Amino acid sequence: MNQPPRLKEWTDVVASPPGHSAGNSLIESMGVYLPPKIVSTAEVRRACKHPISLPLERLTGIRNRCMAGDDTFSIDLAKQALW
């Protein structure tokens, strides 16, 4: 069974493929939009089809997160981040 190569350095992730230059890209700024609906980890666990027995909140440290609506798509969130 072949195992994927292990990453030695973070640069292994961002390095260009062989035969390609790194380019001159620069991220100048970033837009952010957080949907207004806030959901707790307990609510997320209750909504799962199969019970989760892991202490999810304790393991991740995430108590609440912003959640998009059922009819909201990633492009909608991106548009909001532009404003």
C-alpha cells in the first residue's frame, strides 16, 4: 500500500510544482462576512443524524460558530464580503 509523502516543511505545501515558477502573486487584502445566525456546538451535535459521543467542544474549543442559511451559497457569502 503506497503512502502519500510526508510534508517536512510548510513550504512543501506552497512550493510550485516542478517546472513552474512561483509567480508574483500577492494578497493585498481580504474581505470577511460572518452570517448573523450563531449556532452552538451543542445545537450542531443535536442536529446530527447519528449521535456523536466525542466531547467536541472540549476537543476543538469551538463553542459557537456563524452559520449560513439553507438557501445561502458560498458565492452569496463572497458577495457580502465585498461590501
